[in-house]
Amino acid sequence: FLDGMRRFYFTYRKGFATITPSFYTSDMGWGCTYRTCQMMLAESFSRVLLGRFWDPFRLTSAQQARHARIVEWFHDSADSSAYYSIHNMSRVATYMDKRIGDWLGPSIGAHVMLRISRMHHKCPLAIHVALDQEVFTKEVRETAFGGPARGPNGWKPLLLLVPVRLGFERVDPKYTEKIKTLFQIPQTVGLVGGKPSRSYYFIGRQGDNLFFLDPHVTRNFSDSSDFESLGIADTDEYHTTHICTIGINKLDPSMLIGFLFNTEAEWESFAQAATDKDSSRAICTGATPLFTL
């Protein structure tokens, strides 16, 4: 219950300011991948700013301020502080040959997040997007050490995004065990994927089923600018207890995997386990790796 309540929940909205230069005042029917990418990114921010196991019902004043800051970054407006709003994300996607109102695939969603993070003043994490299902240690380290750092040794918290395709029309059953293993890895921040033209945010699993948050609910625009008043215990605007399930065998094979490494030690621990064929977390080994590392 607490783990679900910690997750930020973003859905379709209607009645927000027009996304110029279009005429859209709602993302209903086309914005689901934007929303699931928002959820993954917000989870990553919360792990950096609030910690992995923050208590949603016992926020300190400092945590309340940080929670409010995250909400503000995703607010549905064109304000300069709403870096990852549906407005900014859909406009950035136009540089990738997507019109405002077009449905977005998870791979392009990853590059939208990357591009905006580079424009986000004092972004608390760095983002690296893998290409062709290949992750290179040198590139990961260059990204983590390349910008203004927060860690004592120069490492900036790193969000690694890996777009993958794990089959043809459905996820190939040979990948099932490794997908299940993903959710045993502490650095995993989830999956963005789902069904054709329906994107979900996957946050856990039980057996051969995955738990997910579903953005396909249309709610009215929240025009509150007092973000610190939006505590979890007082409102369901940005959090939920409604968790859905789906079988792995029903998933579309195109998805986006996310990992967050707060420290260099976390990266090294992950990389060692992911490539060790004798490890219980070996997702990058054997005949069916999720990706190569």
C-alpha cells in the first residue's frame, strides 16, 4: 500500500490552458505515453529528493517542500517552472517529427525526457538514453560525472533509460523470467509500455503478472498553484491507491526500462550483478539478455 502511495500518478486531464500552437486543451486519447513517462521521471526525482522509502503520511517540512517542487515540475501549464508539463513535453516532441496530439512511443518518450532535463536548471539527476539496446559503461560514467555534481565524489544521480523490443507482436516468452527479475533489482524505477497505443507505468510484479498505474482516466485540470498544500494525506490529485494488473504475456514488446543510480557504488553493484551469469539479477547475460552491457 505504502509503495503504491509513494508513486506519483499522472493521468489524462481536460480544461488546461491551450497547448500552443495547437488548439488542444486536453490530452485525452493521445497523451498516455507522456503521462507514463512523467510517472517514471517523478519516481526518479522522488528517490533522489525524498529517498526510496519516504513515508507519504509523515512528511517533514523539508520533504513537503520537495514533494511540492516535484508536483510543480509536472503541472499542466506552460509556466517556466513546469519543465515536464504535457505542454512542454508535447512541444519538444515536435523536434522529433511528432505533432502535438500524436501518440508517442516509449523510445521517443525517453528522448523527450532527456532533452527537457538538459534545459531544466539545477535538475537533480542526469539522464542517459541507451541506443540499440546497448549500454556502454564509459558513456554512463561520462554522463554521471559530466555535469554539476551533487555527490561527494562528483557522481550525479543518474537515470538510465533503455528502450527495448522483446519480441514481434507480443513479448516473447523467453524474456518472461528476466522481466520478472527486473523488479527484484533495487535500482529499477519501472517500465513504460503496455499494449498497442495504450501506455502503462509498471511498478512491480507478482508471479507472471505486473502491477501498473493506468493514465487512461480523464480528470479535470487542477489549477492550484499552492503546491505545498497538496500533501498526500489531503488529496488524490497526484497519488492513488488504485493499482492494476496484467499478464506479461499480454504486453506489447516495445517498452522503456528505467534504472536510477544515486551513487557510483549503486551503478557498479548493478553492472556487476547484471552481467554475472551466476547472479539472481543477471538480466544482461545468456541467449536472451534484455539488453547488452
